[in-house]
Amino acid sequence: MSRSFDTPASQITDAASEELAENRIAARLLLGVAVLLAVVVVAVVIWGLPALTMIGLGATAIVLLLLLAYAAGF
């Protein structure tokens, strides 16, 4: 059982830096999703439902590639 006063200072700073790195990654992911959503909305407004169909086909292909990579052990 570890108490907070038994924890070395280097572990505390490592934990803080890891949390900061995780927060940065989360912010980048959320920003990426927001940008992708904005692009989808603009594409649907400009080209209508055919754009939504093409985006759906592209997303299906990406999911298929991710599943194949997972099955291959990457």
C-alpha cells in the first residue's frame, strides 16, 4: 500500500506529465472529430445525400482496414 508521502517526487511529476500528455491527445482527438463533423456538414450542404453516401462508404472502408489490421496483429 503506497501512501502519498512515500511516493518519490519523480513519480509525482511523471504522473502529472503523463496526465498532461493524455489531455493533449484527448483534445486533439476531440478537435479532429469536430473538424470532421464540420467537413461532413459542409459536404452534405453542398452536394446533398450523395456526399453522405460517399462519406459512409469511406468510413466503412476505414473500419474494414482497422479490423484487418487488428486481425493481423498490428
